[in-house]
Amino acid sequence: MFKYTLDNKRYHTLNYHFKTKYNSKVVKISLNAGFSCPNIDGTVGYGGCIYCSKSGSGEFGGDKNKPLTEQFYDIKKVIDKKWPNSKYIAYFQAHTNTYAPLNILKEKYESVLNLDNVIGIAIATRADSISDECLEYLSDLNKRTNLTIELGLQTIHDTTSKLINRCHTLKQFEETYYKLKERNIEVVVHIINGLPYETKEMMLETVKYLNKLKIDGIKIHMLNIVKDTALANLYQNKPFHILTKEEYIDIVIKQLELLDPKIVIHRITSDPDPKNLIAPSWLLKKCNLLNDIDKEMKKRDTYQGKIISEVNN
């Protein structure tokens, strides 16, 4: 059995990471603090990334019109029915969650620190949106709670970054990453498979790069095309290839083989809103997809880090 799992998986599961670190079931509660994004308001660009929904990837988060504490307890009530007596991580998910004056950031983060059984905070953000004064505050926060910064990268390829209107560079990402690691802050990186016109090799190159950086964790998403986005318009006017489920499974497995076994796999699929999804429809059967990845890894007799292991041996 693979070392870093409690679920008979062949990759380093988030469940294993949480249970071994906190000796408890840990659940992330997605909150919407009402932040914007420098790629929406004109600071670095307009309209946001072409795949981004109006909710800023916060489809399953709290209601931004409610206080954060109320959002937390609304979601906690639902979670407690499935996993009573859990511990929680307050997850600032929608849009760019360090993109505000420091006093506002402090107000938002500190308001959830002492809620029932909250053991940490996860903050999703962009590499170009963490000021030096924010970095110093995050360094202090990291000493008081379990802090994770989730950095969106999506791809290392400049041609794709320009196409998806990412509006920050790989150099900016790398600089911010090292600043966070210098302060011993845990960093999880988001990538997207199936971005328009990217080849399988390009997707593998992104993972090879991240493995060399020695990131703490990774979220692997499948591109999903949702209504009322620039990506939907592109797909309608200039259709591009969308990965089949079989292609996606093959790419994910090869990416896992390239990753150090100590890197925590926070996600290996996406959770699109069924009401707004245009394609691919196979993403809606999440459990089937996860099971098929497990089956194929067993069939291939492979596991996370296999290629690294073979090279080292």
C-alpha cells in the first residue's frame, strides 16, 4: 500500500495529511469575504481570467452578503450532519483573498480564528497580490494558526497565460513563492489541465517545474467551460479540443508519477456547478472519475513519485 494514504489510494491524500497532522477529521469551510481581483478591476487587467465564473471560483462558498461568522455556521450545520465532531479550516476561496488593504484583511481573517474548532486558515490568492506588509502579517499569522496560502498558477507557459488573460508572469509567481517559503508558510499551487491548445507534454512540464520547486501541495483541476464567461465565447467561436475523460485520467496519472510522494494532493478534479456547466459533462460524475483514476493506477501498477523513484534507483 502507498505510504501516504488511509484510503488505499496511490497518491498522497489530503485526508491522510489532515488526519496524521491533526489526529482528526478536518473539513474546509469555503467562505466568501467579498474581495475582488486585480485582473477584474483594471489594476492589471479587465474581465478576469477567461474561465472564471462570476462567483470567482466560489460556487460552493458562503453568501458574501452575510458576515463571515454567519457563513461559517450555516455551512458547518450541513457538514456536521455528515462529519460530526470535526475540526475546520476557514477557506477564503472566492476571487483574490489578499487583495485589500491590510486592515481589512486583518479584520476578515481574525474574525474566524476563534470560531468553534477552527484550527487553521487557507487563503486562495494570486502571486501579484501579496504586498510586503501583507507578507509580514501572514508570517505572524502563521505563528498563531495553521496557515496555507493557495497560489493560482494554472500553467507555466506564457502563450497560454496570455490567452487565458492571467496577467501575471511566471517570474512573479516564483518570487512570491520563495518569499512565502522563506517565512515557512505552507504553499499549495493550483493548476488546470486542458487549457486551450495546450499539449499533454505542456501539462507535464508544468508539474515537473512545480516538483522542482518542492511545493507543499497541489490542486489539479480539469478545465470546465461555464456559461457567461470569455472562455465560453471562445469555445463557441473557435472550438478547441476538450480532453476526454480517458485523456484526463492518463495525464493526471503521469503528473502524479512526476510528483514527490511528500507533496499533498489536495484535488485531482474540478467541481463545476451543474446549472452553468457547458463542457465537459463527464466532470459531473466526480465519484466515477476518482474511482476510474484509482482503477487505472492499480492497472498500471503505478503510484505518486514512481518516475522519481525509478530515476533514484
